[in-house]
Amino acid sequence: MAITTKTPVHEIAVELPAAIPALESLGIDYCCNGKHTLAEACTKRDLNVARVLAELERLERQNSDALETQWENASTKDLTDYIVRKHHAFTRDQLALIRDLADRVERRHGATHPEIFQVSEAFAAISTELEEHFFCEESILFPYIAQLGTNEQPASPPVFGSAQQPVTRIMIDHEHTGDEFRLLREITNNYLPPEDACTTFRTLYRALDDLEQDLHRHIHLENDILFPRALAQANA
């Protein structure tokens, strides 16, 4: 979306969930009174609208759906570093955001929309599994992969028998995560909020969708580029 001073704040929150922490830190109401424009909200809080707009534009660029950098010729270390810096970091931030949003929606709308408890339960399982998944990649598999194809030798033999074993395990995890998001889409009717949903409710569903879309790009980099190259180097 193109954010301007005339953009309603609640639309910014829905279309760019990553902006929510910034809006909250500035004391800008994006939910109950979120129909006011960005200019009106900044005037009410005595904020410099140009500076706020610049920060929101920065967040929008940072979270844009631009195509990934081409990684076919990059080293495995550069690629693993990028995955951790870009996708692992985004996912962790998004998990924290979604957790907070889901808690709020449960408290405000759980009585009339009991499906939100199913959403929270499914999300909790995904969150726990992703955190464990990232720990295994960052502490064991990625450091090993990063040294493949270089003149360096691992400081010690890998704890796994071969590179194929952990790669296969990780790819099975990817398939399982895909299945869990398909279930989440069923529960949320493809992330379509109910007609009476407030801005927080709508933002929650948008944040879940953003998380899934980023995971698609993330998993593509690992399954289709990083792992085939790592296995080829390990078997060379």
C-alpha cells in the first residue's frame, strides 16, 4: 500500500502489521479510534507527521514483497547468514506480534467468536515447533553447512551421521509446517476476518497471512537452493 498522511491509521495497521509496535510506542490509536488519518493522529499526539511517515515508509520497504536476491552463485555461508538475518528474524518478530494480537482478540471477542481459541491453539503449536526448528538450524546444521565447499574443515565431526540425515529431518518439518498452516487457513476461512471484526482482529489475520507468505519464500530458499547445494558439497 502507498502510505500517505491521509491514510486512515487502521488501514496502516491492517496492511502493515509490522508498523503496530511503532504506532503503539507513539501512542497512536490504530484500533478503537483508528479511522482517523495519519495526519490527524499525529496532530492529536503533537507528533511530526513527516518523521512518522518516513518511519512507516521504511517499515513498508523493509517488509515489501520484493523478489528475493538471487542466491544461485552465493556461498552456503552467505545464504545461511541471510536466512537467519532475514527470515528467522522476521518470523520471530511476527510470532511475538501474533501472540500479542491473539491474546487481545481472545479477551475481546472470544465469547462471540470461539474460533479464535482454535486459531490460538493451532498457532501455539506452530510457534513452538518453529522455535525448536530454528534452534536446530542455527546451532547445528547451518554452521556445518556454512563450512562445506570451503577450505575449512569442521572443528569437530558433525553430531549426525551425514548431512542427508538432518536435511531430511528439516524438510519433513517444512512439510509439517505447511500442513499446519493449511489447517489454520481452514479455521480462519483463508484469513478472512468476520464482518464485525475490529482492527486488531483484522490485523491478526493479516499478520498470520504475512507469516505464511514469508515462510513460503524461506522454505523455498532452503529446500530448492541451500540443501541441494549442501548435499552436493558434502558428497563431493
